[in-house]
Amino acid sequence: MKIRPLNQADLIQARQLWEACFHDHPAFLDWYFQTRFQPEDGLGIFQGQRLLCDLHLAPRQIKIRNKIYPSAYLIALATDPAFRRLGLAKNLLTYALRHLAAHRRFFTFLLPFHTMFYTRLGWGIYADHRLYLLPKGTFSAHSLSKALHGHDQSDLDFYKNDADQKLLEGIYHRAMESRDGALVRTEQDWTGLLLDLHLEHGRTWLAATNPKADPQGYAMVLPPSPATHGRPLLRELAYLKPHQTMGLAQLAPYIPPGTCAQFLGRITNVRSALEALPYPLLTAELVMEIIDPLLPENSGLYLLNLTKGRMHVSRTMGLKPAVHCTISALAALATGSCSPQELVNTGEIALDGDLLPILDPLFPPTTNFINEYF
């Protein structure tokens, strides 16, 4: 067996493997494999010319602590049913992480179908995935306004649903300026999102003070289905002003069957990750021990030297570590999905001494948000 990047000749097998493992609309797959997916962004395990297992490393620009970084969204990990339970998926993920590290992508993320499979391999909770159930019958402008704005003092209502892509892009960009973890969506990202919404018979509604005013937000709504017990689903909600999302507090979250309520994140290279992050203008030094169950090259002792907000990280030996940290906990620290105290409480971090006054300002918690599927 051999692991290698996919090429154009592999696309027929890649689509067949996708169709054998997932249940997506043929029209979406036509667009995805003909327009969106680039073969070099896929990795596969081959036996001769036969594709047994593959993974798509979709390039994305992602915001972590208000800085934009190149990353990869891992999607469609698929194994030929005849070759499952042979460890192929784990081997391919290991190769993929090293591949990303070699290409200076220190962080990657995914939406898991089997959370435990990934967390035992070093992935940790990274960002919320927020879908909400709407009251039955909420599939018109008036009923949507009542569901989202009926509990606050908002002067906005939902109106026409003929929003163009550029208008939605502008609202999303403004809305995500105040949120960490959000993707910087490209034109292709938007094309895929709106195509998926269309294929699912969803609608987009614009929020404004009156039908002729400039839109202040939008809502993407999916129709009722048996999985939601006849209730429409709020796919995405974005406003120019963050406080206008207060109506969400009245809605029940929804987790699609077979998925997770959170995205998982993974560090591919410890030094690259720690040196890339922004820090306050502090000076500190500590030794950190990292435990990585999948990439032994990441495990070991690191000397962290922060000088006026600039981090330098080097491997070291013989020094006593002050912080013992799993690779999944490091991802949580780096992205702010958990506070240092929370990670101490769960046992993912162990401290030798009172180090929270140092760690807290270096790794403050934040709320990350991603709402993508492809």
C-alpha cells in the first residue's frame, strides 16, 4: 500500500468512494468534484491503482485570536467498506498531519462523526457549531421575525429573500469581525454554501428596519424534516451588530444525527503554533512538556521564552517541566476554546507551581464559531 496525493486520474474513484460512504446530493457532488475540489488537496491510500481510503485537506483561511492563518479543513475521510478496521484511516490522518506541518499549516480542524475516534488521537474541542430549531410554521418573513425578534426590543424585521451573494458576503464579513474561529469565506465557499442551501430547499431572509432600508443581517432557514420533528432549522444567522443575535437565546440548539456540536482542532507542529500566536507585551519563561499520541516528534520538552510579547520556542532536555500538556489541550490553549483553569480541572494540563497568573494572560478564553460543512 502507498500513500500519495491524488491526481486528476483519481477523481472518478474519489467520487465513488465518497458516494459509498456519504449521502450527498448528486448535483452538489457534480459541482464539488468538477469545480471546487483540486486533486492535489486530497491524499489517498492506494493498493496498486485502487483507492482504498482518502481524505480531503480543503485549504481555508481561518481566524485565531483575531489573526488570519492558512489552515486546512479535513473533510470526507472515507474508507472502502471492504478495507475497514485495518487502521487505514489512522495511518492516513498521521500522514496528513505531517504533510500539513511540512507545508507550514500548524493548525487543522474538522467536524467529527465519531468524536472519540479523533480525541484519542490528539484532537480537542475547538469551535461551536450552531444550528437551531425554529418553532413549527416558521418559514415566512413574518413568522421568522416573531421567532427571532419577538423577545427583544429589536426594530428589525425579516423581508425579501432574493439576496445576492455579494450582499451576504458583506454582512458575514462584518459580523465575523468580532468573532474568533470564523472562516474567511472565499467566493467558492459562498457558492458551495448557497448551492447546498438551494439543494436542501432552504431560503435566505434579509433583516432590515423596513423593506427599502439597507439590510442589517440575514437568516438562512432549512425547511422542516423528519429529523427535526417537523420544525424548520436555522442554518445561519448573521447581523452587522453582534448584540442583535440575542433572539438565539430563545431557541433550542440542534445537533444533526451523526455529527457533533463542536468542531475539533489539531496542532500539527508545536513550535510553529506557539510562535505564530499573538501575545500581550509580557516577558516570561517556562518549560512545557507536550504529549502527542499520534505524532511522537511533537512529544517532549519545550522551552518557551516570551520577551515583550514575542515568543521563541526551542526543544530542550534535562529541564524540569512546569507545565505538562496534552497536544489536544495545547490546541485549546492556542485557540482559546478552554481557559487554563478549565484544562487543569479536566486533567489535560498539570502544573508544577502556581502558574495560572502566567498562563491566563497568555491564553485567555474566547468563543470560536464555525458553521461550515464543505
